[in-house]
Amino acid sequence: MAHQRKRQVMESMFPVIELVVILLACVEFCGAGTVVDVYRLIQYDISGVPFGSRFAALNHHAASTHFPPGSDLSRTVLIIPFRDLNISFVKEYISQRQPLGGLLFLLPRIFSFENKDDIGSNHQDHASEQIKNLLAELEQLLLHSNIPYPVYFAFEDSDTEAVLADIKRNDATGQPATATTGGSGWVSGRELGSGFGMGSRVEGRGLVSRSDFGTRTGFETDVRVFFQGRVSRRGVRVGVRFSGRRRDLGWVSGCGSGSGFGVGDGFWDGGWGQDSGQGYKLVVSVPEPKKVASPTITNIQGWLPGLKTDGDNQLPTIAIVASYDTFGAAPALSVGSDSNGSGVVALLEIARLFSFLYSNPKTRGRYNLLFGLTSGGPYNYNGTHKWLRSFDQRLRESIDFAICLNSVGSWDNELWIHVSKPPENAYIKQIFEGFSNVAEELGFKVGLKHKKINISNPRVAWEHEQFSRMRVTAATLSELSVTSELFERTGGLVDSRGFTNETAVIRSVKLIAESLAACYSRLGSNFGDDVLEVADGWSFENVHLKHIYGQEKNMEIFADDSSLAVNPFYIRSWLEFLSRKPRVAPFISKNDPLVLALKKELEDHTHEVNIQHEVLDGMFTFYDSSRARLNIYQVASVTFDLLLLLVLGSYLIVLFSFLVITTRGLDDLISIFRRPPSRKVKTA
């Protein structure tokens, strides 16, 4: 008896198990088709004023820019491939704050730091420059706007291409992004028939080409039309269906008389396209962004001490400085190969070259060399300011001059020295002449740009201005001839490895190294007269003292065929390393592998290396959630949803009836649907 009862219980559970299997099958059928790495537009505040994307979570249907006019996009994510970017359209949508569920920009692979095909190719052709300039314009637009919906970036690949092609086809049919709402608009047409006068009842179907519909509809293919109604001044009310790229115009059938009519300006509206096709839903499941508490900026410094002689209390110092962090529309993509990865690489190579000279007392100069890798560059060089403030007055006064390196990896024939002091200043004149003479020997030019400092203006455009505010002579060497605006050219989306030329970095290193060698040797060094022997077996043969002092212009200390030649492999490897490392300061921890790698490299070539941690000034506030995973779900049309609901409902009704009949009998099932007998209330 017990065994039979157990068997009945198990048999009664089979329908439930089948139902669960069906539901799981439905979930699998509507599952994620593609998972894509996406990078969120930065979210930040300046003195409490919000900028960037203010939301991160995403759960909306997808559409292309070919959506029907008048569509409600408040719950729609527009997918915009960069090759189809209309910057005016994006400006209009953002400036007018039109409702939108989100934006997803698809970037070319050449801007990906994972793209190895274009490494060292140095895209300098006209087409590449146009792409770069357009992306830079888009980035500045997004950075300086307050956008009340999620904005993400992704890179084009076969998966996103396939999804976008499907979405464009759906949009071309007039099927809305949500598969539940329509759109409307006026379309231009052509004469469909003759013999129909005003007020005639007409009906029919046919094909109308894209040229007949005009650009206002956004259709990319021919569409099938069906119409029914009476002819009016506006034409005939029509609906549209997708039908491939045929051009086969049907004739109207009906009754009436007259000289004929044309669809011209005929009206089509919502309700079309709901009986076929599938859409896509984009889902990013992340918590709401939170403020980055006390963002840290980290400065790294190392010394090459000069050679003291009797009577020298303190040697003068030359500082070589480069800011290593970046800022861009997408923090997880801001690798800054040129700005300022090239400056960091140049500084490390200069430290390596002079470490050989300073390792031997015979070739050590009477200048201390101070190497500084600073953070907070995009934020008015806040890290440089705090680094200099940490110096005691005696050390600051010992700095003869400072050379700041900024963007030296993408130039052809001319570099610029930017200064704050007047060009007539003796120190400035000496620095410029030294660099200009060496540049002439190397076959290119160096220009001079002077910009006065406005102490009342908190904006610091160049790193050397922080030195100048401390009354230290300084200059910035850069390929940029003009001052950049806030967050412009700070290593954003366009600054990828493919646009950075390692040959330009090598030439910049030679210029700086030769110029510095001439500077410190003129004031006296301990070079031998005949042979310069450097530690660990390195040597220069037949290099005379007058050559080292620059008395003969045709001599190079760091010549290509010498033991102290610039190492192209070293520069290339560090460029590739930095071009894969996003370096937005608020998202770099104190013990970040990047910071430790830079510290170790300086320790290999300099002495007394130390790290300084500071808190970024409070006027800047940043939010986390800079990257995520985008799930692209393929969703069925409304017809499919209704059909599925009908099938499941029918199945549940049959299942319920079966269980009641087998357990209680048919009478109990019938009694469920009977009206219960009314009970009369007895009164006293």
C-alpha cells in the first residue's frame, strides 16, 4: 500500500518536472547571444558640477541610428558604429537632453590597446588623421557634458557586426526597438495607378523603393506597401513591410473614376512590423557607481648624484620630469601612448644612458640629476605641485633648471620648448640655444613658445608652470605647439600605440641627452683626455675632451654606432608596456603593478628612489565602475510572446485538470466551476 502511494506521488510530479524543463528551454531560447567587454564613459564632478555619464546599469532594447522619426527612445540603447558617426546628431541629442535609454559606441580596432597588428605602423595618412580628429571631437563632447543615461564604448568585432546588421534590418522594416511600439512619418512616393478619383475606395499592395520613401524614413532597402482606404488630398493611408531589395511596383485595384492618384506624401504609422522579426536587448548588470574615496596620486623620484670636489658644499641640480598618468572619456581605455607614455619612456632611457656615465667617477658630471615621474598631470599637474612643495628650500634653490617631457612620440621635423620666463632671460636663452644647436646637428628644428603665468588662474597648462610658480627655471619639451584645453590631449581614446612613432621618441631622447651632456660638461666634468672608460666594460675610444665640451659640432656622445647609443628595443618594449596600461590616477592604487614597475626601473638606473603618496585635490570627484560585461539577448517578437503564453497557459490548464481528475475524480473538477449554493442568513 505504501509502495503504491509513493508511486502515485512520483507520477503526479512528472508533469511538474516537464513544466520546469519547458520553462528552462524557453529561457535558453531567449538566452544571451553575445557577451562583449564594454567601457563606461567616465563620471566625475568639478567643484560639485557633474560631468560624464551619470548611470551605469543598462537593460533596454537596442536600435540603430536608422530608427523611424518620432520614435520613443527613452527605453532604447542606440548602437552607433564609429564609421557611421554623425557628430551633429550626437551633439543635438546631448545638448537638447532628449530622452534616451543609453548609447553604445563601436570603435575601430586600431584604437584598441589589445590590437597588435598596427603596432609601430604610425598611422599618419590623411584618412587616419580624419578618424583621429573626429574621435577626439566626440571625446571632448562627451567629457564636457552631463549625460543622464549610461554611455559605453566597445570595439568592433564579428559578433557586434552581426548583431548590428540584424538591428539595422529590423529598423529598416519599421519594426521598433521594443517590438511593441510603432512609429510614424510622411513618405514620398510615386504614382501607383490611374482611374481613381478623390473619395474613391482603394486597396492593394506592391513594392516601393527606398528612393520613393526618401531619407526621412531611414529605410535602406525596398519595402512592401499595403494600403486600404479612401483617396484624399493627403493620398492613401499605407502600412509597410520589409521585402528585400526588389523593385516591383504593384498596381492598385478598386473602383472609382478620375485621372489617377499618387501616394505622394502618403502617411504610415504605428502598428506595422509587429508580426515578424526579432530584436535585441542590451543588459549591463552593475551596481550604481560610487565615489572614489580620497583618490591617491603617486610620485616617484630617483637621483644620480654628481661628483663633488674640494670646496663643493652642494652641487647644482638638473631635473628631468614627466607626468605618467592619463585621462580620457573611458578610464579603462586611456593608455596615452604619446601623452604621456612617450615622455615617460624618454625619461627612463635618459636615466639609463646617464647611469653609465655616472657609474664611473671619471665620467661623472658635476651636476646632480633628479628624475621625477609625477602623477595628477591632467588635473593641473597637482602631483607636480605637491612634489615640489615637499622639497626643502635648499633643494629647490639648487635646481638650476628643469626639463619637463610631454608628448614627444608623434612628430616629424619640429619640437617646441615652452617657457614661462621671457625668452631674453639668460637661463632660457642658454637652454634654447643648447637644444637648438643639437637639433640642428640631428637634422630637425626646435622652436620656442613663451606663455606668461596668471597666478590668479588655477588652470596649469604645462608642467613647467608649477616649477615657475616656485621660482624655479623650467621648460617643457613637446611636439604640441599650442596650449591644450582642460582634459584635451591627456592620453584619451585616440592616443593609442598605432599613432605613436618610436623613431620620434628615439630622436627626442638623443636631443635631450646630447643637450644635457653639453650643459653639464661645459661647467666641468672629469672626462679623461684620450679614452672614456665607463663601468662594466663600456668604453668610448678616441673621444677627446674638446668633443665632450661641444667645441666641435660634428661629435655626438650618444652616437648610433657608440656604446652609449639609444636602445630602440628598450624604447619599443616600454612603449608597448605603457600602451597596454590605463593610467587614470584615481583608479591607480598605491601598490599598483604599474607604480611598482616604474619604481623598479628607476631603482635599476638611479639611487635613493622613493615614492610619495598624496591625495588629489578635493575639487575633483570621481566615480567607479569603469568597465563591465555587456550581455546581448535576442528577444522574440510580440506574436511569439503571445503564442508562448497561450501554449503555456493551455498546458497548465490541461495539467491541472489531469491532476484533479486522477486524484479526486471528474466530479471534483466539475464542482470547481459550479457556482456555490447561496447560504441564507438565519435571523432571530
